[in-house]
Amino acid sequence: MSDPEKSAISQYDVNHASTNPEQPFDNAAERRILRKLDIRVLPILCLLYLVCFVDRPNIGNAKIQGMDSELDLKGQRYNICVFVFNIGYLVAGAPLAVVVKKAGPKSLSVMMFCWGVTVIGCGVSRTWQGLAVCRLLEGMAEAAFVPGAAYTIGSYYKRDEFLRRYVIFFGSAILSGAFNGFLSSLLAKMDGVAGYKAWRWIFIIEGCLTIAIAFASWFFIVPYPEQCAFLSLDDKALLLARLKADGGDIANDKLTSKRVLGFLRDWKIWCAVFTYIGAAETANSIVNFQPTILRGIGYTASGAQVRTIPVYMFSMVFSIYLGYTAEYLRKRYLFCMIGFLTMAIGLIVEIAQPPAPGVRYMGLFFMIAGAYLVMPLIVVWLSINIDKGYKRSVALGLIFCLGNIGSFINSNVFMKREEPHYHTGFSTNLGLCCMGMLAATILFVGMYLGNKQRNRVRENLPDSLEQAGVEGLGEQHPDFRYYL
């Protein structure tokens, strides 16, 4: 940071804090900066996430367009191709999240280019083993995108502003589910073009689009706030000052093995991981198996793909609206429970297997809407209750790579011999849903009691603390409180 910027930040700290300690910054100036951030930070990351989620579930659409017969995906071979994607996610997620923290957000474009190449590889694979290798590499290339993008968004916004932006970012992934079904139904009409089956064109066209967008995105992805050039000097100084006043900053934020072990001992991270697993298992199973489920209900291949669109559109509106409401009311735990209960209703419908196709179709709406409410909520809820810097980066890497362990489960419990009913798969999802509810409850109770303890300790400290003595303590700061 340059000397003029440091001087400007200090000027904000001194002038505004002394005149109005409760609201140290000008409201109009803050709203102006937030509008600029919403225009420059969010749209490109939303576009990249949409593309990411167009690529990720395309294997499900390719399967019902003839991939299973051409690549001889008998037995559990399809499930293996789904399974290995998650191995890549698990292995590369946390390490590459640290790389994004060190290299900066533009590294997300490089990762996107790499997974675009692997998607094309899926389309030209001649054996199921080749498909599995490409899916493994795709999982590794995608692993750090979401934690890296989430970290970038969180670095620009205060703790009580993060969720509203993140649910919009997450909503782009949900929207991609609808877009993907529509795109796949169009690409299915290319069957036989250049001697390629329709399922191959799904991978090839989507992979080429990914690579093109990766190149273009390099010029639009913003750096971290300290290096941003799209704000004036005064606006940048105000941005950095308000982020500093929001708390959670860490002095000497260096990544050492001792600090990493300290991160891993934080119980909050593990509660969040298990909460995420409880929702992600259902979300991932729907991504991978929804076309097969719909086809089993009685729809054609193209009809099944088109009928995924309303499910995702409803889920996007549900997630964004209730996410906004959760932040407005500051009731993250309550809305996590609403999401889990909604998901449980859908799972119970699918387990009961009612004869009416419309009722089973309705169950999919409940399942995915509930899951897609919980997932962004728990990511932000954890992020705003831990230190900024490397701890947040590592925690996000862990929650996404370990949180997707549920995908290992769904690729083994949604068995081919049970399709399209999948009794074992839906029953397992319901059990994990209950586990997620328990983990979220433990997280809530632990932080509630933690705040009470912090209040008791604070009463024994002076009203005015020496700034030099407490600056850079992160969540250990005497005035840091958990958001519930």
C-alpha cells in the first residue's frame, strides 16, 4: 500500500471516529462505493460460476444422450466417473485455495482455462477410463474456484454485507442448472454432426465456451482491495478503512505449519464442514442424477432436460430471497434450519415414491431449494466468524473440498440397479440432512455461549482500549462477537 493511501486511511480513522464513533463513515460515500463494488466485483465472478456449473453437471445430460452405451458404462462405471471428479476436488481444494490467496484472483482465469480443456477431453474420450481421467483432472482444476471467488468477494465487503452478495454469486450457479438443461437440449440436435454423437457435442461446445470466457475474464477480474485500481484514491482509502473497522484483521498474516494446525483445531470449521456435507450431498446427487430420475418418471431425454429448468429457477429465487431475509434479520441459524426442513420434505416424498409423477417432480423442487439455501448460508456464516486472511482462505478451501465428501457417498449409494427410484440414495441423503441440522445447531449454541463468555470478559476491561494493544488480533479481539 502506498504512503498516500496509508495517510488517507489514518485521516479517516482520526477525523471520523472522533466525531461520530457509532457511525465513523459517511453513509452516502459508503453507498457510492458499494455500488461500484457491486458493478466491478460481482458480475464477472457470477459469469465464471455460471460457466463452472454448466460444465460440472453436463455428464448427467451426456449420459441420457447415449454416452452410457457408446462408452459401455455398465455397472458402476458411470458412478466411478462421477466419483473421481470429487477425488480431484478433495485433493486440490485447500492447497489451491492458498495459491489463489497468494497469487491473487486472476489465477481463477487460469484454473478456468484448465478445466475447459478437460471438458473437451471428456467429449473426445474413446473409453470410459479416458472419461474418468478427464473428470479427475476437471475436479482438480475446478477445486479452488469457488473458495477463491468467495474469498475475493468477502475481502471487499463487511461482515454484514457479505451474505447478500454471496447468495447472488451462488444464484448464478443455480441459474446455470436451468441454462444447462436448455443448452443440452439444443446441443442434442447436433447428433451425427461431423460423425459425433450428441453427447460428445455437449462436452466439446461447452468446453470451448469455457476456454473463450477464461481468456476474456483475465481482463475483468479485480485484484484484492489493497491493489484495486478501479477506485479513486479517496474511495480506496475509505474502502480499506471501513474493512479495517469491521474487525477480523490479523497482524503478520503468514502461513506456517503451526498456524495451519491451529486452523484445523478450530471447532467452528468442522461444524461448518459437516453442515455443508448435509446439504451438498443432496445438491450433488440432484446435479448428477436428476435427468435420470426425470426420465424414469416417464419423460423423454429432451423432456427431462427441459424439466430441470423450473426446478433450478425456483431454487434460485428461494435461495436469494431467503438469503437476503436471513441477513436483514441477522438470523443465519434459523434460515439454515428452514433450508434443511425444506430439503427433508422433498427427500421424504422421494423415499415414499408416490405413483403420481407430478408429486415426485415436486419433491425435486423441495430438495434442491432447501440444499441451495443452506450451502451459501453456511459458507458465509463461517467466513464472517473467523479471522480474515489465510485462516478464512484455508477454511473456505476445507469447507468446499471436505464438504463435497458427500459426493463420494452419492456416487456409491445412487446405484444403477435402483434407478430411477434410488431408495438407498434418498434415504442416505435424509440421514445426512439430519446430521447437517445437528452440526448447525452445535455451531449456533457454541457461538451463542462464546458471545456470553466474551461479554463477561469485556466487562472487566477498560471501556477504551489502547488500539496498539489489540489491533490485528482478529477474532481474539475483545470486541469481536460472533454473528448468529
